[in-house]
Amino acid sequence: MSNQKRTALALTAALTVAMAGSVVLMAAPAAHAEVVDVNYQCETPIGPKGAVSPIDIKSVKSGSGYKLTMSFRKGVSSSPVELGRGAMDPSAAIEVGGAETGRVQVSGPANAEAIPANTPIKISDLSGTYTPKKSGKVTFTAGVLTIKALGTTTTCTPKNSPGPSLRLDVQGAGGSGGSGGSTAGGSTGTGGSTSGGGELPKTGPLDSAAALGTLGGTVLLTGAAGVLWLTRRGQRPTG
């Protein structure tokens, strides 16, 4: 077999192996997010109310922690009177489970527009920061929602034991550790929707695709360069 054919076959094999490694790396997600229906039952000043709202929780890495954003697809309560602009202040708890347990408090801005009487109250996006203390797989589940308006407080509690809206592999400051009763580090958010900062990256199977794809490309180029080096070395004149 000629040197040219050997070179072509070796290069093809190296590229195939490198590309396969890149695909495997990209198939390993660091996080998974999904929309979960939460049956909120609310204790209001005028009696119990309830509604089911699809909830999703997204995250974006921020320093040593993660910025969490909790979004409500539907309103969960209503008011017998109109709520003027800025009259309602929402907040909620996100329950943390898995490698460590606890909760993260999230909050959002007051309503930007007036809410008519007897109309479902649309909750703005709620955000806060989670700082892991342990390493491992952590889950985030919608917890109690609190709505303060016109001097009153409405508390809405999930009654259907909803599943996690977000699963995340985290690296804590203390390194790897088993599950236990530790309290997750968290702080109350300072605002709702991610205005002025661009679109909040979605957390899911493709979150780490860019980084993993870069790594796969590096493997690809390294394999090709190695084959070319060996081929050129084999073509050096002997004697």
C-alpha cells in the first residue's frame, strides 16, 4: 500500500475517533430543567383560593453561586379590588434537595401595571442567588409563594407535592460530600425579570454544549495533527 493511501486511512481513522469523542462529551448535560404544574392553594384575606400554575426554574452561573429565576406561567390568586401599579410585592421559597437541603428565597418587582378586580394575579419572575456548600446533584422545587398587597398577606402553598423544576450538578466550596441535613446557602433576589442583562441562559442539556464542543474540537485537531506528524516522520529519507 502506498504512503499516500496509508496516510489517508490513518487520518480518516483519527478524525472518526476524535469526532465520536466530541459527540459523547456533548451528550453529557450538567443540568436539566422542566416545567412543572404546581397546585397552589392560597389563604387570602377573603378566604381560600387556588389555581394550578406551570412553574419553571432556570439558573445561570454567577461567581461561586448560581442566579435562580422562578417563572409563573399562570396567575394563582385574585383580589376583590383593583391593585394599583406597584401595590403588590411577590416573593417565594425554592426548596433545595439532593446533595444538600434547604431553601433559597427569591423575590421580584412590584406589579408594573394595575391589576383589575377579580382577575388572576400574574406573578413577575422571581430571582435569588444559590451558593452551594457541597458538591453533587441538587434539585430545586417550587415552594411557598407570598403575596403582599394593600397591607394584607396572601400565602400560597403547593399541595400536589410537585417534582423539581431544575436539577443541577454543582461544585461546593467544601468539595465533594454526601447528602445530609446541611442548609443551602441562598440570598433574596433584588429583582424579577432579567432586564438590562440580556436573555437569561436556559439551563438544560445544551447548556454546556459550547464548552464541551470546544473540548471535542481540541481532541479532533490534536488527533489530526498527531497523524500528520507521524506520517511526515515516516516519509523522511532513510540512510
